Amino acid sequence: MFPAIAGLAFFFIACGDSDDVKAPASFTFVNVMATARPSIATFTPGPVNYGGVKTVAYSASFQYTVNPGLSPLYVVQNSDTTRPLFSGSVNLLPGSINTFYLIGDTTRPDTLFTRETVPLYTDSSAGLRIVHVSPASQTVTVNVKGATDKEFADVSYKQTSIFKTYPVRATGNSRILELRNKANDSLLVTFTWNYTIGRNYTLVFTGDVINKQPAALKAFAVNNF
């Protein structure tokens, strides 16, 4: 179900009996901490050789395959692996799909963890949702450029919408999406969404936070299953 990931992305727990083997979980790490250096997520307790592991830059993501159960989780910057941006644990169910967002800034880290229910399409459809992870921004709406109807009408900080289904045609599967401040309908940022049949996408709304004011607002897509 999940794509194969390079060896260093895996966290293995030895099983004493073959009957105890459970389906692995998918864990996507999304770095939306704009003030951080490229970051590293690891599920290995104790000292880690960070030299060969995957680094995730701002507005990027990486999918891990992890054995289910309660796992330690550490997130550090590649420039300073001695001080974690996050130190805790995650409980991953067998066969589950999970997403972890690193938010805030290096002085005030914040996180969002979601266990996903991702639609499966049997027709010519694709799905889209939005997650709001811009700490200083107000509630937002999303519309297609030139349209008055809202695709998503009320999305607040650390809120994730449900997936909305869109038909996929032979050509023309692209939409320019406008993210707006709900309070005054002012345009915040645009994003061109190109989609393909059978896929789901999460539109991530984020931005740097300097003195509690948003800067460098942007939107990008994370490809779901």
C-alpha cells in the first residue's frame, strides 16, 4: 500500500513470533517551521548518526514507513542535532496513515499530528483538502480564481478540512486556488493545483512568523495516497 522508502527511513522493532507481525504504519513529516534549518525526524531512541538520514527543508515533506505501536519521535535541525525542536512519542496503529506537521518557530515550536482517513476512488476523481498551519494568520477561505463560491469556507489555525472530490477529465486538470482572509476577503496567496486521477492532495497554508506577524505566506501541496 505504501511506497518503499530507503533503509534509513525505517524503524524496526524485532518480533519474537511471525504471528505477531503487524502491518506497518505510514508517517509523513511536514516541515512548516520557516525559521528552522532543514530538519530531521527520527524514531530511534538514544544517540543517532544524523549524517546519513533524510533532511526535510521548509515547505517539504517526507514519508516514512514505521512499525506500529508507541514510538519515540525526535525532530532536530541539521545544523544542531543536540537540541530537539520536538521530543516526544507517537502511537501509530497497524496500517494507519499519519501526518506530523512541525509548526511555529525555533523559539516557540508547535506541532499538529493527524491520523488520516484518505478516500479511495473507483471512478475518475481526485481529492483535495486544506490544512491551516500559519500561526499568526486568521481563519481562511479557498476559492477557484474568478469564482465566488468557496471550495473551503472556514478553516482556522491547526484545522484540517475534509477531502472534497473533483472530477478528472482527459485534459484541463488544473485550478488556480485563492486563499483569502475570511474576515475581509483579502487575497493572501494563490496556488496552482495540478491533479491526476485517483490521487488525494493536502493544500498546506503556512508562513513565517516574525514578531507575531505573518511573512512569506505560501501554499504548497502534499501528495496523499
